[in-house]
Amino acid sequence: MNEYLFYPGCSMESNAIAYSESLKAISKPLELVLKEIDDWNCCGATEYVGISLTPAYALITRNLALASRQAKDSHTVVAPCSACYLNLAKADYYMRESPRLNQNVNTALAAGGLSYRPGSLEIRHLLDVIINDIGLAEIKKHVVRPLSGLRVAPYLGCMVPRPDYDQRWSDAEHPTELDRLLKALGAEVIDYPLKTHCCGGHMTQISPSTAFELIRRLISSADQYHADLMVTLCPMCQMNLDAYQNETNKHFGTHYHMPILFFTQLIGLAFGLDASELGIGRELVSARAALSKIGVEPPPEEPKPPRRRKEKTTGLPMPQMPAEEEVV
């Protein structure tokens, strides 16, 4: 049995709920035990570190302090979200490297009766654990519905493989871990050259035209290689490529229809689990046509409420559902 401390992060309870559902579904056959850190808090995402270092790293490290206090049989913290994984790993690394930051953060933590000794926990991404602890041989044992004939673009995003503080990944620019996992599931994995390029992060809220160009490049490349869908392990990447794909099409006059799924959903499908159990159908760009290639019938799509005409405002751009005629 593989047992770990688990830091879910905020997105697993909101936009990445399909990631959470599929992870829970595959944990049982893999005997993966994830013990959620009690009273965890948001990691601050990407913005807070750019404002004030001590409060930002104190916010992040509070989770490590709680995990350290909870640790018994395992001293490894697993994070499925790329931003959470990077923030936790950065906090641990920089506190090891900077005595001053270590002192400042622990002074802040002391106000809440907490402390953290950097280096006392291992910070790892979920993909790393599945590949290197559970192993591909074990994964293959559970494959009862191979993903044969499904052309998949493996997209890791920019935050998981770099900076690689503890040398966990095969290559910072072109890591092969996700490729090897998908091949073990029977999928036809394309050699996707943009697998570690940025999806734009929160640029959709800052500079939409920049965000749309970054999203277009990623989807266009997968489309050029005739991928049926893209697979990711980052909630932010999945949200940007899925939720803003329609806006990107409108911006460029394109007609891409590229489903974006989480790697845990593909594992579950190969294991023969039901699509609804894996959160399939929650994506905005329907994966129905792609999954029909492996004989999977997603749950019926829920009727979408009629659009309300809105007046133009200066507010932030929000993703819009595609019109019925735009859905393939």
C-alpha cells in the first residue's frame, strides 16, 4: 500500500473537480492512500509571492507545518495541482537555502503555534508518485480497456518540470513521464513539442489577447499532429485550454474542437471505470467524439441554460459556453 500526506489545493474543489473525482476513482485499484492535511489553506497561487515574500511563504509553509505535525508513517506530501506543487517545493527549497527567510517564516508561523524545519518533508507531484512509486508495470496490470487508436497530446505545462529542485524529472524541457504513462495505457502518444510551454496562467484576466495567442499555439500544435485530445495534469492549464477555447476561436476566427482531459481520467478509462465516475462530461469542449474511438460513451450532456444578452462592460473576460451549432 502506498500512503502519503495529501495537499489537494483549492482547484480540486472547484474547477478541477473532475480531477478530484477521477483521482479518487483510481486510488482504490492502485492501493493509493492519500491522507488529506488537516486544516490546509490556499497556497496563494502565483501572485502573492510577487507582492511580499515573508507573508507569501508563511502562507505556503503553514501547510507544510501542518503536514509535518500530522506525519507518522509517511513524510511525503503529494500535490496534484502544478501550482500548489511548485509553491510547496519552492517554499521548502528557499527556506533551506536562505536562513533569513527560514527565520522570518518561522517567526510568522509561531504566532499560530506552528513551526517547520525545511527538508523534513518530501514534496512530490502526483504524476511523479504514480510513475516512480506505483510504477508502469503495476499500471499495466489494471488496464482492461486499452486506449488503442486514441491519439493523445501529453501536455504538462510549465510549472511541473522546472525548476526541478530535487531532480525528479527526466528532462526539464521535454520530460517523458506523461508520455510513458499514456503509452502504458495503450494510447497513441504524439511527439508534442509544446508539452512544457505556458498556457498563459492568469493572463486571461490581465491581457486576453496574449492569453488567446498562447492558448491558440498549444491547441493548434496538437491539432496539426492530429491529436484526438490533450491530456494535462494542471488544473490551471485544463481550465485555460478548455474554458477559453471558445473565446480563442472567436478571437482568431478558428474552429478548434480539442477536448482537454486530466491524466487521471485516462487512467480510469483504461482501467475500465465508468466515465461518469471519472468526471467525464464536466469538460466544456466535449470529448464524446474522441472517446467513441475506444468505445466509451460519456454521460448525457446536461441541457445548457439559454444565454443572456449582456451589455459590454470593462470587467474581466470570462469564458463563454459554445453555442449549440459550435459543438461537434
